[in-house]
Amino acid sequence: MSQPVFVDASAWVAVTNRKDRNHKEAVQIFRRLLSSSARLVATTWTAYEALTIVKSRLGFRATKSALTPGQSSMQHGPMSGGIGSRT
């Protein structure tokens, strides 16, 4: 079993926001981690921080999509639901 990988708010934001300067690299890393079956972990506070930043930069609609499985535009990214890619 591999070591758990802590995912900071900045990583969630980069995966979510296509305009983030680290978006492409973050998506590549997430894909690699997910394909390796690595266990991704974050604290509740990290999730709050990421969602607050996403809401302030991309709006409520993007934040709601990030929280709604199957409604995310990350269907083309590392996850098919949950935290997702927007604008």
C-alpha cells in the first residue's frame, strides 16, 4: 500500500480552475496519482479553503459543480465528479 498523499487547497484550486497557471501540471499529477491508486487526503479546513477560493474566483455555479458528482466539467480531467474543472 502506498503512502497517503495530502492534497493542499492550492492543488484543488489548480485542478478546478483552467485559468490557473498550474492547471495543466495539477491535472497531470492528479491523473498519475489516481491511476496509481494513491490515497488522496485533505482536511476539512483544506476543503473549505479550496471551495472558498473557487467561489471567489469562479463563482457559486462552479463551486456547486465541483461538489456535485457527474455535474463537473472534469469529465475530461482526472475525476468524473467531485472537485471539477471550470473556466
